[in-house]
Amino acid sequence: MAKLKPPKGKFVATVKVGPKGQIIVPKEVRDMFQIEPGDMLLLLADEEQGIGILPYDSTGQMFDDMFPGKNQEE
């Protein structure tokens, strides 16, 4: 049976939670998002929608959209 590949730019995998509650971000995902050791990630959790993990440096626009108003740098 042939393996199905997700569309370009998509990735599906299972990860295992270790004894310290840690997960490993698969290499393909680290490469896709250019995540390097020491990089910060933002974990979002919602009891109904699940868990999302984003590279921290990509969250600026999201926060601006969530909390419109005056830019803190102004």
C-alpha cells in the first residue's frame, strides 16, 4: 500500500509526551518553520479547540489583531 503524503506545506505526525511532559517537535516541522534550539514557541490551549503551537516571533500580528489599539512602541 502506498503512503499518502500531505499537501505541500502541511505535515501530520504523532508525538509522544515524555515523563517530564515534554514533546519532540518533528524535524520536518522544525525545518518548515525554521525552528532552532533555544527558539521560543507560543502554546495556545482551548478546552474545546485543542492545542496550537506557534513560533513566538510570528505572533506580533496575531496579538495586534486580538488586542487592537495603540502600539506599545508609540
